[in-house]
Amino acid sequence: MKRIAVLSLTAAAATTGLGALAAAPASAASASAICGSGYSVVDSKALNGSTVYLAYSSGSGKNCVVTIKTKDVGSSTRTGTYLQVQGANAITDIDNYTTYAGPTYASAAGKCVIWGGGTNYQYWYSGWSHCG
């Protein structure tokens, strides 16, 4: 269900001719919307085939990672997210998706995180970052 809504927004933008013009802001807005109310994108990494977003909610104190596909949208391909808090095991969402992977959540108050993800085209992982 969640993937249909994002795909519909993408299709609507492409139909109206706004797809190329609004691609970056719409994706960041979509990442915040996918994570949920109160989440704001704090970092992103554009990759070949996708963009990975790190969002944060000061209300919940949680980080959220979403990977939104930029190639093969609508086709089921390997897409994933990765989020690891210092001292804890990584949390991932890796499967065949048509639009995006995630959201992947973790609380990281006072700790650093490694975040990342991607598609079959390219995966990427940060170093320890966003400590706080």
C-alpha cells in the first residue's frame, strides 16, 4: 500500500511535466512522508539508481533511513536500507521493491550511526556520523 502512494505521486509529476523540475525536492519530501509525521531529512546520498535519505524526529528521538529508487521505478528490483547505532546490531530492509525500501528506524540518542542503502546499481554506507 505505501509503495502505491509514492508511485502515484511520481506518475502524477511525470504526467504533468513536473517530474524533472521537482525530482529532488519531491523525493526529499517523500522520504520525510515515508518516515512519518515529525521526520525531517538531515542527510542524503545520491547513487546510481537511487537516493538514500537519513531523517530524524526530535519528538521521538529516532533516525529513519529510506532508499527511493530513481531507476527501474515500478519494476521489482533489489533495494535496501541500512541503519546501525553504535553498540547495536544493524537494522536493514532489503528485498525486491518497486519504489522504495524502508523506513528503517532506530533510536540513537548520544550515539553515532552508520546509515546507507541502495539498489543493484550501487550500494553505499556512511562512516560513523550524525553523533548526538
